[in-house]
Amino acid sequence: MLEQETIVPTPWWSRVLVWLCLPAAGAALLWGILWLIDRVPFGGPFELIRRLPEPWDLVAGLGIGLVVGLIFAALVDAESLTVRVTPLEVVLTRPGHRRAVPKGEIAVAFPDRDQLVLLGRTGRELAREPSHLSKQRLSAAFGSRGVPWADQDPYGDAYRRWVPGLPEVPPAADAVFTARQKALTAGDDEDVRELREELGRLGFVVRDDRKKQYWRRADGL
């Protein structure tokens, strides 16, 4: 079975660089701020760190910068997608998340800015995952396994911006859109994802642009 799979992974070296560079950059940034405070005092929490006795001020500053860098590294690494195309399914995997879609249900795969999208034959979204993988490699991988590939959303012209109270949107869906808008504005990615899937079950496909929601109905609904 392994020789019948096509795999497009996030390169291991890029993940290593993320975990090495972002914590180091965070520590360097905090060190630079503390160095600046010595010359141009401007108060705030960084000033409190600088008031610690030496060398604990530097240790605390570098430690906080390191922790901040590790948090950002974890957020970036969470989008490290691996795509595996087998004779039966397409499996999208990233740290802590796995989604398998039967290959026969996929009508087309395409990139939507920094995401990979799989659409079903009625226009429904089957999967949408963060992706920084090469579009050329993805196109070759899907094409070699008989999954149609498009360079852009084939339904791109069908989207309309959501605003509350649209007559075409039933009250139940409008309530989900409203909740999702709040989550989108607050940056609650998990809630945004869950509510996108809920809208999918209600027959709506949604895409985001600068914290604004754009929608279309799936074909055949």
C-alpha cells in the first residue's frame, strides 16, 4: 500500500527552524527592549523587569522572551500540514489534528490563500486546513492520484458578504453566522472552525477575508 501513496509533507527542516528561531528571536527581542530601557526609560512592565537585581533582570527578560517565542513557535507548527493521498482517501494531518476524506467524494482540491480546500460533488466543503505547502507539489500529488486540482476556487464568484438579517439566510443559520462573527473578531480559532462546520451542515459554505464572512449555498440544496 505504501508505494501507492503520495505524500506531501511540511519539510522537517522548516519545523526545526521554527522551533529554533522563534524562541531565539523572542529572547533577543526582550534583551533589546531591556537594553533600550537603560537608555530611554519608558515605564511599564519591562521597567519592572529592569528593576530586578543583576543578573536576574537579564535572566527574567530572556526567559520571558523565550517563552513568548515558544508560544509563537507552537502556533506556527500547528499549521504544519502533511497531505497523504492513497487509493481510497485523502488524509490531512497536522499536530493534534487528523482529517480523512474518501477520495471518491472529492470533486476538486484547490488553494485558498494560506489554506487547502477539498470540495464535494455538490459544492460542499469537505475539508479546509491551513497550508503553506507548495502549490506545484500539491497539484502534482492530487493529479497523479486522479483527484482534480484547480488553481483557485471554482465557486469564487458565488460568494456574498454576510450581514445580519439577510432574507436568503434562515434564522437558524443567521444565528450561527452571528456567533461565528463574534468568534472571528475575538480570534477564537477553534470556535471559528466549529461554527464553520455547523454552517456546512446547514448547507452554507463560508470563507473569511479580513474578519468578514462571505457565504454561498452548496449546489443542489
